[in-house]
Amino acid sequence: MNRRQFIQSTLAISAMFGGASFADANPKKDNKMTHILLNDGIKIPQLGYGTWNIRGKDGQAAIENALQVGFRHIDTAAYYQNEDIVGAAVQNSGIKRSDIFITTKLMWGINTDRKGTIKEFSGSLKRLRMDYVDLYLIHAPYGNIPEIWQAMIELKNKGLIRSIGVSNFGIDLVKQLCQTEIKPSLNQIELHPFHQQKQMQSELKKLGVAVESYSPFSQGSSRVLHNEVLQKIGKKYGKTAAQVILRWQIQKDIITIPKTQTKSRMIENFNIFDFALSDGDIQEIEKLSS
Ligand SMILES: NC(=O)c1ccc[n+]([C@@H]2O[C@H](COP(=O)([O-])OP(=O)(O)OC[C@H]3O[C@@H](n4cnc5c(N)ncnc54)[C@H](OP(=O)(O)O)[C@@H]3O)[C@@H](O)[C@H]2O)c1
């Protein structure tokens, strides 16, 4: 067993997270962040802050609030046109860059060869005002994937990216990239109680590629957030359906990146490390979709 295989075999770990030292939101003292150890040895906070549709001054204030609440993992993308405010919020926070995990993604549809990828990445770094990113993802499986991947490997080898992965990839394409010098560390996919992607989850697990859930609330759908099963489970623990969803993902070793621009919801979404769902609860949630 080589080093990478060894790391994959111990994919999920829990780790203490200091965080929240300047939090004014007062997350519960025992509310400890968990982490996933990716197949390249990089540790990612399991709960991150999604930033789709977060823009402008209010958007920057929202990201600063998320950092104040205790989030230390931010998900952005060139496509979201908000890398600049993510960078500004991180700078304003006064938190050490190395204490925050930043993901951004390659814009799709343009510059999708090797040179173009390097150029696009350099644009992201400039907008973020950073000299490295923690995770760089191919946002969607378009363009010359082998060349894009090769460029990402080069950028990783230069120390400009700590971990490389994909998003919205089907399993066959993930398998192809797993044959290259560096496997994708994760696949960021839509995943929520009504779209659990069980087959994809199990295939990725076999490959040692972590699962990251986007749209964990199906973009705030009331069908999900007002679901009776989730609300009933939440009641037992004094938690909301949103917290039950995030906790279920945490216990399934899934990385999750809910988005909210509302501070009270940031606090709610962050307060999920002080309770545990039972096996029975998880079975009930898993009956909600195939
Ligand atoms: N890779 C990709 O192709 C891809 C695609 C989509 C998303 N993403 C990433 O995943 C992140 C999350 O997904 P998403 O933004 O699509 O949707 P989401 O996180 O499932 O839902 C966001 C919506 O839920 C509401 N909300 C958040 N917390 C809540 C709570 N505790 N109670 C009630 N409502 C709550 C938010 O409202 P307010 O903001 O009004 O509070 C917002 O309307 C994105 O921001 C982005 O970073 C990636």
C-alpha cells in the first residue's frame, strides 16, 4: 500500500478546530468543527460557506459575518464573479490566511486548454488577492479535460494550489482522472435529502475521492426545509430541519457548503457539531430518496 492509498483508507477523520476566537455570535463552546482528510493529505473543514449569488458590499459583509460566526472554509468560483469580495473579506477579517480554507473553480466554456487554464487560475489568484488557493476545481466537465487536469497538476506541483478536484463530473470521467499522476481529491455535486446520489457516493468512496455537497437545502426549497420527517427528527434534539440535513451529511463523511446571507441562519448552520443523529434517524433520512 503506497502513501496515497494509505491516506485514502483513512479518508474521514474528525479533528478539533479552534475557530471562532473572534466570534461575536457565540457558537456553543463544544461546537467543534470536523474535518475530512483528502486523498492528497490535505485536511478540509467539513462545513464551508457557499457564496453563489453573494455580491457587492452586502455580499462582502455577509462573508465577513460568516467568518465571525466561525466558518473557516469558503466556496467561491470565477463564475460567481465574487472572488474579489471573498479576498477583501478574508483580508478585513484579520484571520490568518492559513487558517481559512479557500476553494475556487475554473470558469467553464473559455480558455479550456493547458495555457488557458493557467491564465484563468492566475486571474482568480489576483481577484482573491492571494498567493495560493487551498482547493481548485474544474467547475464542470467541459473543454479539454486532460489538458486542464495536466495544468492543474502543474499548478499544484508549483505550490499554487494545495488540492485539486472536480465538480459536476460523472463517475466515468472521475475514474479516468484517477488514472493520472494525481487523483481528484473530491467531486463537488448537488446532494440533498431528495437527491442523495447514493450510487455516486458509493463509487467515489471506492475510488478514495471525497464527496462535497452543493445546494444541501436544494437552494432553500421549502419542500426540503419544511419536510415533516426532517422536522420531526430535529425536534428530538432541539434542532431545525436545516441543521438535521447538515448533520446527516457530516455523519456521512460528506463535505457541505450551505449558503446564506442571513446572519441568524449562519449561526444556525454552524451549530451542528454539538449533537449526533442516531442510526435510526439516518435510515429515515435515507428513505427520502434513492
Ligand atoms: N459546483 C457547482 O456547480 C455549484 C452549483 C450550485 C452551488 N454551488 C455551491 O454550493 C453553495 C450552496 O448551494 P446553493 O447556494 O445553491 O443553495 P443552498 O445552500 O442549498 O440554499 C441556499 C438557500 O437556502 C437559504 N438558507 C440557508 N440556510 C438556511 C436556514 N438555516 N434556514 C432556512 N433557509 C436557509 C438561503 O437563504 P438566505 O441566503 O436568504 O438566508 C438560500 O436561499 C453555493 O453557494 C455555491 O458555493 C456549487
